[in-house]
Amino acid sequence: MRIGLLTEGGYPYATGEARLWCDRLVRGLPQHEFELYALSRSAEQERARIPLPEHVTHVRTAPLWAPADDGRTYSRRERRRFADCFKELVHGICAGAPDPFAAGLYGLAGLAREQGGLYAALRSESAVRALEAACRAPGASRTVQAAHVADLLEFVDELECMLRPLSLDWYEEDARGEGLGAVDVCHAAAGGVAALPGLLAKRFFGVPLLVTEYGVQLRAHYLSHLGAVRGEEPRPAVRALLAAFHLRLASEIYAQADFLTPGNAHARRWQERCGATRDRLRTVYPGMEADRFATVGESADRGDPDTLVWVGRVEPAKDLIALLHAFAEVRRAEPRARLRIFATAADPGYLADCRSLAAQLFPDEAADSVSAGENPVAFEEIGGPEAPSAAEAYGSGRVVVLSSVIEGFPLTLAEAMLCGRATVSTDVGAVCEVIGGTGLVVPPRNPRALAEACLSLLGDAERAERLGAAARARALELFTVEQNVAAFQEIYLRLLAKGSQRPDGGGIPFARPPEARVPGHWTSPTWAKPAPDPTSEAAV
């Protein structure tokens, strides 16, 4: 089977979990051919490609960050056609109308497929005027109606980048048999812009589309624009237009995808609210390498009984400020308690604030008058001499804490469970779904509740050990690479058996045999012709 894997800013370039699960999936299915179609976010990213297995037949990359002017200009008839399609697209964005948005999107894709790139047309004065008319039309929100010229120009600039997949040469099958139009299944490793090439391959060639979201792209967009766009405070009109575009695109992807695999029930609810039907949804949890945590998880050593452990990226969403205040209450009740914070990455400003607060709340302590003082809160990095690996970081204490106010699928929590550690977590995102009753859950932004839960486990070693064992058993059942790969193997076969809307295959699985892609005289379509009737004159 040929799988076209679609990514944006991830595999095979970026590091992190988004890259890891794709790599584990590809390496776990060596019986299939994978073709990678990657949208990159920076030049630095493209220079750091990871080694790929042999059954990845080729990789094609398109930048979303570099200028994409191909010098193509349209004739008068083409400009008129572009104007009609673009008016429908922006009307769908501004008025929240799905049908005009889809018609405009596919109309622009058809124009780009026939006539070339859209770069000049999307940045033209006529495009800005069409957007302005849509913003002023009835049905648009008051924020959008108040858009100024600078807002329109900024949004058109962003829109051109997001619509670049429409102008790519990825779709038509080339002389080597490569192209999204020739694969058996398109698998988008994320929603949003990453799934746009798969949407077009389904539209023009009938290729089945599978969309996996471990973090909902629409939700991630909403959260990112609570802060800043390009490092600056976003204009309200631009923020509203971008949000409307991503909502319409997500709804179209969910409506057209043959199958959707959210990574948790939290992501599934987002997809259902945006139009995905339950018969096309199946939750597939991320696959994690359980062997990395086996030594700690199976060890009789349960870690320092007085130590709390936190692991993750140090940023405001993780709410380490609340954790430090909670630990202050823990210290008042249990003076021997320690808190070890292991940073996998950090927002420098927020990390400095956390260090400053820890110094204020917890003065350095010394065992006697001649010893150096030591703070009960330690800020460390995984890879240091005391914690060479993530497993050893989790294993250094009895209880692992998660204090976030925003979470999708909490990977650090699943890793702690694989290490057999009892956990205390805030009730956000998919935390309750992951824990499944094997840890304590408290409301977010509630340091007192967090402190009480930590104290209850620090003071009851038997209960902490029992919860840790149950957590490890649950993680081994649900969150391993093996279950993840097996689930996608089954879904690929299901999509292939369902058939496609290809004009050449008629929806019949394996209607086009693999040897048809091998150069030579046997590539002629004689294999598709019926055998002659032996009683006919031609046979004689």
C-alpha cells in the first residue's frame, strides 16, 4: 500500500513529539511504502532532516515561509475567474458560510492546477478590494467590519501563505508514478493547513483522506492568538479573520475526510462540534516507547519518599507559579519535602519569574551552622548528571505533579504512568481520560487543593505505590507504540477496502496493480482489458 503522509512543521524535520509519533508509525509499518509531503516553517528546519527508513520512497518539501512568486500573471479571463472564486472564499470567511467558502477554495485550487500559482493574484489590489467588500457586507461581525486597510493587507499576506498548498505540483502523477493523486491513502498528521493537500487529492483524484489530530489545530490557533501574531499584539480584525478562516477550513476538512483519528476525547469533542460525524471518528492514543521507562517502572525502588517531581516545558500554561505556592503549603505541613522541576524546554522570562518566586518563598536551608544552604526547590534539566534520562527524572521522587491550566494530551503524565509513579494533576484537557482513576485530580488554579492532594500521597506510601502500579498497567494497555501502529494498520486497510472515487479504479481495491508503476512494456493498460472470447473470430 502507498501512503502519502502529510505534515506541517514536523516530520521529517522538527524535533519533539509531533515528529516522534510519525517516525514510530512509519518504522512500525515497513510493509507499506510511505511518501512524505512536508510543509516547512523555516529554512533552519529544512536543514535538520532525520534519517529515514528504506520504505520511505521520496520526500517533497514546500516552504510556507519563503516568497513564492513564480512570475505567473493571468489573462483577463483568468483574472475574472480568480475574482469570482476569491469573492466566494472571503464571503464564506467573513459571513461564516460553509458553502461559499468550499466553492471558492476548490475554485481557486482548480485555477491554480490549470493555470499556475496564485501568488500574484492573491496579493493583487483586486483581492484586497474583494476582501474589503466582504468585510463590509451584511453578516460580517462588527470586529471584521471595522477592519482598516492595514488589517486587510496583513490578512491577505497571511492568507497567501496558508493557501500555498493550492499551487503546489504535488498532485498530478509524474513519469515516475509519484504524486498524491497516485497514492492509496492520504494521511494528514495534523488538521488545518497540513491537511489541505489531502483535501485537494480527494477532491480531484478521489484519494481517501485520513486526518489525525493529537492537538486540535483550530484550538491551537485560538490559543496562540490570545497572545501575539509575529511577536506583536494582534489587531482585532486580523485576529477575527484568521480565526474565521481556520474555523471554516477545519469544518471543511472534518466534513470531507473519510476518517478522523483524534488522540483523545477532548480533541474528539472539538471535531464533533465542528461538524465531524461519529461514524467517521475513532480515538487513537499516541504511541510511546514503553521500553524507555521499563527499568524504572519495574524497579522496586519507588524514589525518594519526600520528593515531588514536575517535568515539562516551563511556560505560563503549565502554571508553575501555582505549583510553587502549593509547595509552600506542603512545606509547612511536611518540612522534609522537596520539589524537583525538570525542564524539557523553557520560556526564559517565565523561568526567571519562577526562580525568583522560589527564592522568595523558600530561603536556602542548611543542616548546621557550617554547611552551605540549599533551596528545597531545584530547577534542573533532563540530561544532567543526576537525571540523564526522562525515566530517571520521573523515578527520582514518589509523586509526579502536573499543574497546567491548558493541556491537550498530557504526554508527561503518560510517561510518569509508564514509570509506575502516582500522580497529582489538574483537571484540564484529556487529564481525566489519561489517568482513568489511577491518580488524584484537582481543579486548576487551586494551590490549596493541589497541596492537599500531594500531602495525602506523601503521607501514605502504600496508597502511592498502589496507584503507581495501576497507572503503569493502564499506560501499558493504552499508550504504547504497538497499539498505535496496529490501529493505523487496521484503518489503512479499512479505507482501502472501502474503495475510492478514482476514475481509473472505479472504487475497486487494488484495481491498479503495483507493477503498473514499473517502467517497461508491461505498463500498457492491457492488464485492464478483458480476455478475448475464445469463440470469437478475433480469438481464432
